[in-house]
Amino acid sequence: MIDPSSNVPNDTEKGYYGTPYPFGIDPIWQVSSNKIIFLNSFKMKIAIILGVIHMLFGIFVSFMNSKYFGKTINIVGEFIPQVLFLCCMFGYMSMLMLHKWTAFTAGGVTPGDFLTSEQCAPSVLISFINMVLFKTNDEPNPGCGEYMYFGQKHIQRLLMVIALACVPWMLLAKPFMLKKEAASKPNEFFDFGEVMMLQGIHTIEYALGTVSHTASYLRLWALSLAHAQLSEVLWSMVLQIGLKVTHWYGGIMLWAMFAAWAGLTVAILCLMEGLSAFLHTLRLHWVEFQSKFYGGQGYLFTPFSFETILELAENSIE
């Protein structure tokens, strides 16, 4: 089970150091002064994990399209290398996040628990950068290990080799398979140069887009952070004022503050933030998700028209 609250110790005097809950975040973070530092890191990781799952789903939709239309070439030349490329890079980074949540806990006071404490947890981002650059990780603190698990260095290099091999696979496999298929049909015209150029554009777009699309899901973290801060501002600067009044007119003050708080909550959090969240998620579906399987190369839309129906009927009779 995942316990994100076990990565970083909170600074409360009577806080529980360890894993108090099998899943989720300890509510004590709401009264700690360093909760923003922890929640920012946690929400960024969640946004990346959701983004990888979303993009993988889009790639598998392309597999279903290719299977339905009987395009085996697209499965071999595009689907398989695309899945491997995404899983070997950002899918692996998501697994590192899950492993960091489960393998390292807060505390580490005793010498035996020090290596599994948050003080020895390597940075996921630095580990991923070193993986891409084929560099060795540095120890987070003296006495800590360089990696999160045994054999991480060799596994990361193997994954990078597979990811790099997927680039020429995406670039060359489909054009040469189409060329071989066209050779069996002498009467069919086949422009290998045009197919190669289009496949090159598609390969570059996917390889670079994997990085930019994954980073684009960080907008989920930004929206969550903005919503949380606005909620806290409305609570501390509006509703809490009415709750602090202890005089006889405290009820009247609370009634007025509650009306203001409710109005601002609906106007800012529900309407403005809701519209902003809708637009951002719509953009993620349109660009990051649908670009994995939607090409817009189907039948041209024809609106319903009696004139068109009569014209087609006349042409068929003639």
C-alpha cells in the first residue's frame, strides 16, 4: 500500500513518525508549517502518474483501431515501439515514485532504519536525468546508498537502450514493411520517399511529444495547488473571522461572514476554478490523449440535406 505521508517528516511536536495509515495522507499535515513543501512534491508525482496512465490508454486505443481495421503494420511498426518507449522512460519514472513512497519512511533514528529513512531517499527527478545521461547517482547523504534498489544502475541502462532502439524502429519499420507490401502489387503506385518523410515527422513528434506531453500534465498539480490555496485563503480571511467573534453579536457576524464566504466560494472556487479546470482537462484530452490514436483521416462529414439525397438518387438512376 502507498503511504505518501511517510516520505517527509512533519514538524509538529506530537507528530507520528512512521506509517500511521496504510494508504493516503496523514491529516496532521494540515496543521504543520511545512505541508506546502510536502504536498507540492506529492501532487507533482500524482500528476505525472496520471499522465502516463492516460497516455498509455490512448496508445492502447490506437492498438484497438489498428486491430479493428486489420492494420498489422501499424501494430508492429508503431504501437509496440511507442509503448516500449513510453514505459521504459516515464513509465519507469512513475514506478520509481511508487517505490520511493513504499520503500522509504519517516524517522530513521536507529542505525538499522537509517538507510530506509527519508534522509536516504534519492530524488526521482535527478535519478531520471542521470538515467537519460547514463550517469551515476550521487549519495543523498553520507552513509546512504546511491540507488533506491539493488541493480538499479544496470536496469536503467537497459531501459534506455531499449528506448533508444525504439526510435529507429518507429522510423524505419513501417516504411519498409509498406514497401515490401507494395512490391507484391506491381500495379499499385508507392512513393517511398513521401512515406519515409511522413514517418520521420511522426517519429520526431512522438519522441519529443512524449517529454512535452508528460510535462504538460503538471498543470493538474498547478490547478490543485491553486484550488487549495484559494480555499485556505477564503477560510482564514473570511469565515474564520466570524468564528473568532465571542461577543453577543458574534452570531450576526458569523451569519454575514458565512454569506460572504459562500458567495466567494461559489463565484471563485466553483465557477472560475471549475471553468479553468474544465478547459485544462479538455486540452489534455484533445492534445495529449487523442493525438495518440486520432488522425482525422476518416470520412468527410456531410450534413443531412434533402437536396443531396435527391441528387445522389438521380445519379444512381442515371
